[in-house]
Amino acid sequence: MHYGHAIARIPAITCAQGLTTSDLGAPDFARTLAQFDAYIHTLLSLGLTVTTLPDQSGFPDSHFVEDTAVIAPEFALITHPGAPSRRGEVHTIAPAIARHRVVMEFMSERAHMDGGDVLMVDKQFFVGLTSRTNEAGVTELAKLAENYGYTVHAIEVSEGLHLKSIVNYVGKNTLILNEEGINHPAFKDFNHIVLAKEEEYAGNTLWINDNLITPKGYPDTLKKLEALGLPIISLDTSEFKKMDGGLTCLSLRF
Ligand code: CIR
């Protein structure tokens, strides 16, 4: 698995009007833009080319582009996001992805899926069943992905917004996850870094070609990640956290 490209979208001035379950207050727009800028520069510094799409004030969550698609080397699947207010985001993401993938399909309306629920590790997909992703969504992804030799595992998620809010691949056959995840049979062939309860947000760590980008301010997780021996960049994500977002949500990587 090697990433060469990312698609991101500039946060809209309306970003504080997006969906959130957090009680951390409203994000500051200037700080949101500065944190987004640091994120894009980090991807560039790791050698990725980045397409940065224009802001869309009608869609306050639209900079969380990860939720609008699943992109594998062989195909792209444009999702039908679980939240009604986010469904219109797919219309402008599809043309940006079509430049990179010949095989591009759209989910049906009965299927719900947010890309934040989809973790791809080599030829396996782990898909969270959450308030945003339903069984029909998993079935539609599986129907497409199995044509290309992928195995798709559905994972019940009982806390957090998305599967990748707390489970991510961090290189060296290792997953970072919470206590709930370690006993899941689908994850048994991986090594585990187990998150401390008070640091679960740091489970949203991003692996890019054997570099790690992790949210700033989670010292116990940082120490555990350092043991992997990979270069680590810590980024301030305070404003995205206020809107239930983090590092993986801010881009589609492929
Ligand atoms: C939402 O609730 O949809 C946004 N406020 C946050 C989406 C975060 N996306 C992600 O983790 N992939």
C-alpha cells in the first residue's frame, strides 16, 4: 500500500454549523484554516501531490472529504453518506475522483456509508457498522471490492462516530485501537497498540507510507507509537475535534 495523492477541501466559513456530538464549543475559523494548512503542508512534505478543492459554504462538514468516497487502487466508490445534510457533498467530489479512477461507482440510496467507517489494509476492508454506515452499505462495497480480490469484514462499533475514530493501521502490521477492538476476531492477525481510555481520540492517527501523523497532546499514545520506530509528526487538531473530526477525515488518500 503506497499513497501518492490526496484530495482535500478547504474548510467553509460555515464550518461551525456542521454536525457534532462534542461539547468542546464552536471551532474558531482562523484556527481551523491554520490547522488545515499545516495538514496540507504535512502531506506535501511526505511527497504526496494534493488536490485542494474550493470551500463549499452550503456544506459545513464538506472539508471532512474522507466520508464521501472509498478509493482503492482498482476502483472508487462514491458513498451515500449517513447524515442527510452531507449527501450533497458527493456531487462535487465525484468529478475530482473521476480524474484518477476509471472504475467509479455510486452507492444506491438504501445504502448508507461514511468513508470514516472504512479501513483498508492491503486487500482487506474493515467496515464499521455505525449510525452512518448500514449493512446495505457494507454489502454494496463488498460486491464491488470482491471483484478485485478484497475481503470485507463488517465490524459492530458501539462508541465514537466512525470505526476510524478509534481504529487505524499504523504500519508494521499494527493497528491502533481501543480495548473493545482488541478482542475482535477480524483484527487477530495484527499487532495491537491499545489506547488509554482518556486518549481514544488519538486512535485517529494517520499512516502515510511509513510515516505517522498523530494528533498533538496525547503523550501516552505518542510513547506507544514511538516504539514502532517510524517518523512521527504531531499536528494540532483542536478545531476539528470540536466537530467530531480528525486527521483521517481531512483527506482521501490513494
Ligand atoms: C460529521 O459529523 O459528519 C462531521 N462533523 C465529522 C466527520 C468526521 N469524519 C471522519 O471522521 N471521517
